[in-house]
Amino acid sequence: MSIDEPQKKHRVGFFASIIIGLIIFGVGYVVGQNALIKKQTVSADGNIDIAKVINLNRALNKSDSVDFNEFWNVWDKVKQKYVKQPADETNMFYGAITGMVASLGDPYSIYMPPQMAGEFAKSLTGEFSGIGAEIGVKEEQLVVVAPLPGSPAELAGLRAGDKILGIDNVDTYGMDTFTAVMKIRGEAGTEVMLLIAHNGFKKAEEIKIIRATINVPAILYEKKNDVAYLRVMQFDEDTTSQLNQSIKKIQKDGLKKVILDLRNNPGGYLDAAIEMASEWVADGAVVSEKFSDGRENIHYSEGAHRLNGLKTVVLVNGGSASASEIVAGALQDYGLATIMGEKTYGKGSVQDFEVFSDNSALKLTVAEWYTPKGKNINEQGILPEVEVIEEYDKEKIGEDVMLNKAMELLK
């Protein structure tokens, strides 16, 4: 539900996707004119007063390309003629804005009425109850971006690329990610039924998943012979500190080879991605964001670059998204690592998250990510130099083919 930006802690996660969970986001509050609007339209208890909204001077609604009188004509006709009176003005008001944003056709741009925005805010707290999977939308169909390792979703057999055709017998075609997340999340110990079409299989199956409290470490470190293995689970507020601890262990163990495992990593904080990539990138841009007006914001390498010069293999798959793609793309462009695995998801857009005076919110795509050499991450993804297709043969459960090949490459 990437969500990354105007704060110092940028997020590039999906939650567009959401981990049931994480996404690029930035929080801003409207000032100036919005303060005046708030005074005019918000009641004493702080809630939106629809009567005040619809009675604002309609003559102010001007556009060179559309006639807003048609909107008000339809509004008035619904109010006058709809069979079940009275028509709910509040639902009409928020529904109209929701539809306006949905018309953009961008799965990451969503308008959230107050209650929905409040639920969304809860998903950013780090610990939540659900199935532990990030979901996205491709061609109007909900898909699993990445199940978190050890999560109920992974244990139930969900994999990156699986299509979610139904949630508790509700068809999901055309459903946005936030609505889907709200249906999938729930109290720990309760169950949700998903209709899943596994990637590569024609027949769908119903999978019952018991929700649990999800709290996953950012990084897992392991010494594998003479290789440092870093499994990055997510890019959050703990990633940089845990990466620092892992690097100290690498230095203590005297290791000169690294496997950076970004498989099924849906992203998270932009700052964490930049700080991670900077450990390899000694100088230059790590990533840039380009806006519709031609502006470009370049994020440069920073820090001590302690992993620069170490022979590195980066593991990726279709569940590697957003912040993961920023790191993989930077290391690939500078020739600092061999990218191994499958083409990444292709979540390279930036969402701004703005809260309004009535506590509703807008998550809107405002820019796209580009690698140091100018490759557009969005929808294109990162292509590995060494392609290794992950195998899901039930006879080979527990055998990590891609990791084994990475170990062989580093011999």
C-alpha cells in the first residue's frame, strides 16, 4: 500500500503495493488556501461538513477543457431523483474524488476517505496483523509481489507472481491494492480465503491462510564458508543499523565476497536504499527521480563505502521491487556486482502522500526512478546478467538453486 518522499525518511516500497505493509510515502499538510477551505468546510468537531462543501461558490469551479456544471447537474439529479432517498452526500462526495483519482489508471495513485486513510497510517507502523505479503496490480489483476520469508503467506505456498483472483469469495479483477489489503488484513488468528492462480499454472486453487502478527528483521547475516550472505528482508528504519552491524561482522571475519539477497524484497525507505548502495558505490549518483515538469532530483552516494571492491553477487527475482531495484540497478550500472536471477518487478514510481484537513489523504504518483545510467526502473525492472529461474518443484523444497549458483560463481 512502495509508499516515499518529502520526509527525510523516504519510502520507495510498494504498498501501492503494501506489505500489507510498506510503500513509498511522504506526508505533507496543506496550508494557505487549504487553511481557508478548512475553516469554511469543517465543522466544530473537526469532521467535514458536506453541506458547506457543496454550497461553496460553484462559479469557482472553472476549467478550459471541461464544464463543471455537468458534475453539479448530475449531483443535483441524484439528490432529487434517486429511488432510495435521501442519497448519502458524504459517500457521494468521497466517491466522486475516489473515482477521479482512479480514472488516472495508475494502481499506485489512490484517494483515501478519512477512515481508510487512518487504516493506511496503521499499516506504516512496522508491526501489523495479516498474511505477510506485498501485493501489486498488473493489467488490472492483483498479484503477489513478494511473500515475506517465514510469513503465513509463504508457509501457505504463495509465491511472487501469483495472481489473487478472489478474497473471501469476492472477485478482485480491477480492485486497487489498498482495498485488497484492507480485505486481507485482520486480527491474528483469524483466517482469510484467497483464490490463487500460481504463476505458470492454469488452474486456480483456494488457499486458506491464518493471519498472524508480522514483525520481520530487516537483515539476516550468515557466514557461508568464505562468503558473507546478507538477506535483506525489507528497507525500514532498522535496515541501516542492521547493515552496519553486518558489515562489522564481515570485517571481523575478514570476508572478501558477498551475496546480497534481495529476492522477494518489496522495498521501503529510499534513504535505506541509498545508504546500502553507497557501501559499494564510492562516488556518483545512486538514483534519480524525474518529474513531469522536467525537474530531476539526483541522490548521490554517501558514507564510508566499506564494501567497495568486494566481489559481490546480487540475487533478485520478480518479487524484488522499488528500493531493491534501486540498489541492484546502481550496483549493476557501476559494474560493482553481478546481478543474478530473474527480471525484477519494475516498481519505479514515486508517490507523494498528502493528508487533508478532513483527515482524508491522497497518494499520488509524482515521479519515476532512474538508475545512474538513466534506465527507467518503472515497469522495465532490472535485468540480471546471469539468468537463473527459481524452481518450485515440490521435490526440491529446501534446495535454493539460485543461492547455490551464486556460491559457485564466487569460488
